Amino acid sequence: MFLHIGGNVVIPAKNIIAIFDIDNTTVSKDTRDFLKIAEEEGFVEAISPDLPKSFIITEVDKKSKIYLSPISSTTLLKRSLYVKNMSKKKKIFD
């Protein structure tokens, strides 16, 4: 299953490591430093010109990528739970 994270970007749900609220987590200097270093090393992709509300850490083939999303972490959580429930229902009907 896939998760729409904003703009025209969808990612496989199985690749998601974590979803964070940007306002709550960037209070910490460690998180700000982490995002700064990730951006300098080319791991960060802003998917919209809008201000980011969340960031999503993913991994594909042992390579990390961080998406800055204009969608709140709460909304992304709800979407991911919906995707997870749809996946369970699909298994019942297969």
C-alpha cells in the first residue's frame, strides 16, 4: 500500500520509518542539527513550496530519504491507519 504525503508524492507504506511533527520536534537542537546535516548531504526533499508541517523518514535499499510535507503528522497518521486497515480487509477477502 501507498501513503500520499502531499503534492504529487506517494510512498510505499512499508518504506516509512517515522513521521514527525515539525513544530514539536524542531524544538530540540539535536533534531534541528539532524535535519540540517541530512539536507547538506542531499537526503531531504521538500515536496511542496508550502511550509512543512511534518517530515517523514523513509528507507529504500538501505538508503535514507527525508520528505518535508505540508500535511500534518496527525493527518498522515490517520491516512496510514486507513491504509493499514484496508490492507487487513484485503487479506480477509483474498
